[in-house]
Amino acid sequence: MAVAEIIGAAIGVLLLVVVAYILVGGTLSAAETVANAQKDITLQNEASMGTLITITEKKIVGGRIIFNVTNAGNEIISDYSHMDIFSYNNSPSLGYQHFRYDSENLGVPGTWTITYYGSDYVHPTQMDPGENIGCEAVFSGINPVWLEVVTSNGVYNSAYI
């Protein structure tokens, strides 16, 4: 009978070690996940703080808003597919219009595209600080009076047309 008690005690100690290992491992894993999430949020906030855009040379020509966007910050802007363009045309029935990026089907209402990259030598097709891009947004309905460009990290600028 003494052997049964020793085996039971050994199994109990083994179970305590396994449970402690699982608890400590889970705690360390959760702490690592939280630390990585905080680091990612900090990097994203730093990128947002370093991003600044300006809208220039805006005009309406034949159902298109033609405008330039200049990178006035110190972050590279390259995620055009997640950039949003909005316009407002002063009509309560039509209101705001959202334009999605489409690099292939220029001419479809509700889309915008990049028509040229100005002085783009270092990182082609990316907006380095100080560089600008020419854009066109195709709208439907009456002429808009206001335009807003929102980058992929949430930084925006608006201008009257």
C-alpha cells in the first residue's frame, strides 16, 4: 500500500508541474501578444503623425474632378487601394459620393485613379515626401463643390473645388 501512495503523490506532483507550465506559458504568451499589439499601434500612430497631404490644382472637366495630391509629410504614401476620395455636390438628394481606387477602369463613375506620378525617381509609383501625384475622379450627377482625400492610415485633407 505504501507504493500506491508514492505513485499517487508522484502523479499529483507531475500534474501540478504540468498545470503550472500551462499557466506560465499561457501568461507569457498573452503578455507577448499584448506587447506586440502595443508596438504595432505605436508604429501606426507614428506613421499617422508623420503623414500630411495637400490637395492642389483642382478643377472639373467633363464629369471628372482633376486634382493633385502632394505628400507634405515625412512618410511614404503607397497604399492607394486603401485611400478614399469623397466629394459633396450641395444637393440634399445626392449628398456625398465615395470614390474607390481603380487603376484600370478610368471612366466608371464612382472611381478614381492616378494619371501621373510627378518627378518620381527614387521609389517609382510611391509618393515620397515632397512628391505629388495627379488624380482623376469620375462623378455622376451635378458638379461637386467639395473634395476630400483620405490616406490608408486615416490622415485626410479637404478642399473646395
